[in-house]
Amino acid sequence: MPLTNGDVGAATANLLPGKESMDFKTALEVLNNEYPGHDGLDAKTLLDSQKNGGLTYNDFLVLPGYIGFPASDVALDTPVTKRISLKTPLVSSPMDTVTEHSMAIHMALLGGLGVIHHNCSAEDQAEMVRKVKRFENGFILDPVVLSPKTTVGEAKLLKEKWGFGGFPVTEDGTLRSRLIGMITNRDIQFYASLDDPVPAAMSTDLVTAPSGTTLAEANAVLSKSKKGKLPIVDSNGNLVSLLSRSDLMKNLHYPLASKLPHSKQLICAAAIGTRPDDKVRLQQLVDAGLDIVVLDSSQGNSIFQVEMIKYIKEKYPQLDVIGGNVVTREQAASLIAAGVDGLRIGMGSGSACITQEVMAVGRPQAASVFNVASFAARFGVPSIADGGIQNVGHIVKGLALGASTVMMGGLLAGTTESPGNYFVSREGQLVKAYRGMGSIDAMEDKKAGAGSKNSKQSNAGTARYFSEGDRLLVAQGVSGSVLDRGSVTKFVPYLIAGLQHSLQDIGVKSLAALRQGVLDGTVRFELRTVSAQAEGNVHGLHSFDKKLYS
């Protein structure tokens, strides 16, 4: 019957000529009975290299599921090593234009992890680790303690060195000596006589708590007082530890912070190479409080790395070791057998990396992550998808293919907390310097050698690419710039919110549920043609403004 003025002849449109439309109430029953297979592809079929070739993140999509919860309910807790978990799956790369102490501190505050680069002297890297570990504490068990002979000028210099200014003063200038006062910023800020001893300026009207006070009780005392620090003393008045008001405020402002449960200090990771000198460097990092060491190599399946893993696990059993980089099961197996607590996956997929082009060695990142992560998971070893991350969608895909966390370089290089230098591009845009660790600029940097003649031997770039003995350096990276992204305190929360909304679209409430859904085949995928990729991006507009968050 023809349609007339919007009227239809039946309650249901006849879309299949010769067949009567079914009762809409039976749709789910028909789906389950007559369509036994799920729509789309499972991960194993998708990543079958013999059928589909090696895939990158842009070559596929995750199919949507059922939304029955708000995005805010999505949990992003995930392991980064066998023993350490994070609240968010975001890790910054150990590159000298990405992660120093500022980035490491803010990544940890926001629930992720920063890996401090090693293209610097061992002393400088250890100092950066100390700054991360001292930034936030529960009970400060090793506070900087002054003696009555310390001058006001020396106290000011200590404030500049450590970045904080409240120091306890004891009779002997040591912990477990009788507390006689506190010297604070307010005491010395306008104090004119820098040569005077600190007792002339310090505060003696102190609020203290007895030894044995719990952290919750101490925080309650501190919150009621108007003091910046709460000394913990024993029955004889000797200083045993310290609590800071600033740490209490950090707990309120950064609820996701990656902290150790016993010390409440931020979790800190740092990279080293696999040379004999790196054992000396590692000792300094451990002394500074390092929690996770990342063995930094473009090709991790080497005798140098295997021996270094065994050495570290034997000498520092409390230290977690992340090995890599690897892109095949065979590479991963060697490092897993040596005892690694985590793996970095990726070779040549970074935005400033040209290894695949120059060396003809590597693997497309999606194929790498799926094959290595699924193998490593059988041994309880978490994996980091390192490289190729350009947006939130790539983070989701890396996690969906089995990675526990993702590592980002270029995506974070343009933020305020990265150590690169800002400048204005020819187009008048604010940009920041960024370079691959395999670039000539990075490999010729002399900071690691502290100006010595053999600085090439100490350089992180040459060590990462096994080039420290080469007379002629072959670049495996480039130098360039990235657009300013503002502070990570705004950019990382955008990534977290995007992740939560993506998992909501997929229909899973946690990263664990995502991994389980991929494993049992309920989370599905679809290949993308070149035309599909163009369709999925902005198209057909004369001009547009791509503002990612507000």
C-alpha cells in the first residue's frame, strides 16, 4: 500500500518484500538464536599477521558494546610491574626532552608514572630521584635536620636546594636528638643577618605528637593546628619523624597519586643502560630511593640486558625491573626467564624514531603489543605499550590489545613539565623542542659524561642503540618540535576522562574487564580500510578548529 501524507498501512514497515516483519519484542531472542557469532572480529583473528599483515593502531577500531553505567564509574587501576600498580595506565618516556623530576612528580600525582631519563650524569639523575621521593610523604623518616650552629644563610640555601623550607632544629643536628625548634620560611624570609645561627630566628612554640601516633591521628592534629609541620617526638623529646601540612593538602588535591603504601612517598622510576658503569649509576639511584628501574635499550633481547636483569634481581631484590624493548614473543621470553617484573613493547613506532626506516628492523605496534602482551600475561608480567601513541584512541587500542599501561613521549613533550625549551615557530605557533634518543643531537649530548673526553661512552642515546663504540654515529631518531599542550595537570585529566568515556562506549567498567572481554571474545574489533580511516577523521569541512578539551 503506498504511503500517503505520512500514513502507513500497517504498524510495521515492510522492508523485506515477501516476508512478514517479526514482532519487535523478539529481537534479542532472534539475535541469540539465529546469529550465534558476535559481530566483528576477535583480537586473535584481527591480529593474524598471515591474513591481515602487521597492523598499527590506525588500522582497526573497537566495536561499541552496551552502556549501563556512567563514565565516572570506570576504574583505570592497572599493574605496571608484578608488585606495583597505578591508578591510571599512563607512563612518561625516559627521554631527555620528556621526563625529568618535574614530569615524574606530576605524572605520579595524577596517578601515573614518570621514568626519569639517563642522558645526564649519575649524580644529576640521583638528585632528580630524591626530588621525586621527597615531594610527598606520610611520616618523613629522614627529614633534613639542622643543628644550632647552622646559619640563617645556610638554611636559605637548603630551601633552594630541596624546594621546601621547614626544617627541625635539634641539639646535635641529627635525628633522634632533642628537638629545640623549627626554622620556617616565615622565620627567615626577611631576616637580615644571614650569618646569625638559626636559633636566633627559629620558632620554639611547637605543636608535637608522641611517637606511636598513627598517620590518621597525626593528620588530625596537623589539620587543627596552624603549623606547617608536625614533629613526632619520643618520651624524651627526641625527634623521630616529621609530618608536613603540604603533604596533607596534596592528599586532598591528588587522590589518585601513585604512592607506596608504607611511606606515602611518590613512586619513582628511572632508566639506565646495560653497561658496566650503569651498575655504579644504579647504586646511586637506589640510595636516592628508586622504586622501579627501566633498562633502556632499543633491542632488549641481548646478553647485556639478560645479565643486567639477573644482577639487579640478585643484588636489589626489593627493586622492580622493567626490561625491553621487545616486539616478539622470542625476545620477551629471554627477559621473562631472566626475571623481569615488566616489559616495554615497541621498536621504531615512536614519533621521533626512524629505526624501521633506517635499520629495516621492528614491527607495527598493534601486532607487537598483542603478540608480546598475550605471551607475557601467561607469566604474570605486565607490559607497557611504548610508542605510536598520538591520541586517546591509540591509548585505548594499546590497552585493548593487552598492554597494562602505555608510554608516551611526543604526546607529553609539549607540556609545561617537560624539560624541552619553548620557542616560536615560523608559523607563529608556540612549540617546544623534542628529539628522539636515537637522534644525532641526543647521541652527541655531553651532559651524561659531565664534560669528559669519553662522553660518548656515557651517553644514553648511544647506549640505547649500542653505538657507544662507533666512530660514525648512525641516527635512528630525529630532532624537531611539538605544539604547546599546556600543563600535564590539565592534559592528563583529559586523557583520563577520554579513557573512561571510551571504555564506557565499549561497555566495560574497568581495564581488567576490558582485558577479560578481549580474552573471551566479547570485545570485538573491525579492520579499517584507507577510506574508512579518512571517513573516521574530520572531512568535508572548509575549515575547522580542533579543540580537544576545555
